[in-house]
Amino acid sequence: QPRRRPHLPAERDARMNGLPPPTPAAPIDARARKFPCPQCGADTAWHPGAARLRCIYCGFEQEVAAGDLPQAVAERALDGELRAPEKLGWGVERKRYRCARCGAVETLEPGMRAFSCAFCGTPGVVEVPPDAELVRPQGVLPFRITKGEAVGRFRAWLRALWFRPSDLAARAEVESVRGIYVPFWTFDADTRSRWRAEAGYRRGSGKNARVDWRPASGELSHRFDDLPVPGSRGIDPGLARGLEPFPTAELVPYDPSYLAGFLAEEYGVPLDLAWPAARERMTATLRAACRAEVPGDLCRNLQVETSWSDLTCKSGLLPVWIAAYQYRGRTYRYAVNGATGRATGSAPWSWIKIGLAALVVLALALFVLSR
């Protein structure tokens, strides 16, 4: 049976209002862009340290050609983007692999081969046919941190771990660190929040302590700028939060040249699902900010009402060096922000080492008490 294409938000709106569906954007010709070296004809790839395309054989470097691209990645009205058809295609030929475990769809150059998923380390990746309907990002934040620098941070992280299994370093091979452009949505919003609460003031101490509760209220204005939400199926929000902030103000207009030599994940989370996640995060931030405005020592019955305006968004690929490895049936990840070098990760605990350390502490405590 042929795969049925899911309805886009704009098509749903059109059907509900009895209007004809919007005309979809035409895919970009994948054969239109090649990146040969003008000196020897071999392939070139984006080199983070040089911030240029570099020939993998002769070392010749060249700038990414701007062509007729716009000079900046502009914010777009959220309501219009939810209704408008997406631009489609990478603009260059890419192989697609789908992970059988986490569902991420990664793409790479035709000459490269994928042996395992960059996100979860699963070797069961299956090549799938090209998707002419994939979302083309507006911008890209090119890699600045080299693989060597990412591996160095990875090794330092391993050395700094305490109470971890002794074979962890062998399982987490540094060769598994791979550079991948992860899709993100970013959101802007102007907010004005009115809050009401009861502020508690402590009086006295000990048995005579009491709390006086008094009504309090106020207003708070806050501007969200480029709040990121992963459009990825492979990277979980917690890991992504650990890599923030990304210098999204430095996004450059998307050009497939930046993808040369790197993996790139397709958008797995559409805009109409990313916006609720962004709003939930914004709401939590606003509630915490309003709580900080409440005077006194304690707070209860906090109520926040927020008005939203100037909602805008944009899409972009953000650079991440990531290592994923399996340990006793569980997946652990280590990631480095490819633009700033900020690192985060997870690793299993060694309960044997923790138990031995607890026994040593107990023995020292007994020795001190016996003196």
C-alpha cells in the first residue's frame, strides 16, 4: 500500500473552512548543487576550525558562495507560518537512514555510510527512499568546534567521572563522536502577566513562630527571544536544554554547502507541535518569574494570567557533536554544542564503587568516634 501523506496544518484549516488547499512548494532539484574542489576536483567539506569549505585531499579552502541568498534569517509571524506551506528539500542529494529504535531520520552525503544511529548508538539503521516533502530549514548555525576539540572534551569528561563502571571508557569509544546538524524551531513572544497571590511574613521564632498572610498582586512584562525547541526525534529535550544557549542570532541563511561532510537530521516534530511545547516552557518561566516578585517569606495561591503578542518563529539547523553508546541494554549520550563547546551527557553508576566508598566513609567515622 502506498504511504498516505499526512495533512499539513494549512490543509486542515482549508478543509475546515471549505477552501481549496494551498499549493505546495516545489521540491528543490537535488542535482543542482555539487561542491567540487576548483583546484583538484575532489569533494570539499565544511571545516569548523577554518570556517570554510576545505578539500579533503589537497587542502584548498574556499568561502561558501552566498549567491542570491538573503542577508539574514528573518523572524516570521507564527500564525502565518502555521498556515503557509513549507519549502521543501535539502537542495542537494542526501541519503536517508531511519533508526529502528528511536525513529530519527538522519541524512548524509551519498558517498558516506551509516553504521549506527548517531543519537542512540543502535546499529539497526535502514536506508529509506528520499522524502520530497521534508521541511527545508530557513537557517543554519555552522560548526565552529572541531571533532578533535569535541573528542578532547569527551575524554576530559570521562576522566572526571566518579563512581562509574571501570569499562565505561571502552564502551564509549571516542571514535563514535559524530557531528550532526539537529533541527530546531525558535520562538519569540512579548508577554504581559498579571499575578495575584498571598504573601506570607514570618513572625517570631520557635514555639511562638507564626505566619501573617497578606494579599499581593502585580504585573510583569517579559520578552522571549529565540527560545529553542528541538524539531528532532533523536535528541531528547533534556539533553538539548543542557547544550543551551546556542548563538541563534548568528544563524546564516541555509545553504547545503554547510552540510558537506556532516550528518543532518530531518524535522521530526512539526511546527504545530513545537509551539505548544515552547508555550509550556514560556509559561513555566513566567510563573517562576512572578513567584519571585511576590514579597515576604512565603507564597501561596499564586495565580498568573498572561497576554501574548508579537509571536514569531523561525527554523534552523544547530550543530551538535554527539556520542551514543549502549551499556547493559541502556542508551547513554554525551553531546557538545558545536558552536560554543558547552557539553552535557549521562553515564551509568557503579553501585559497587558507591558501596565501597560508603564502607570507607563508615570505617573512618567509626575510627574517629573510637578515639
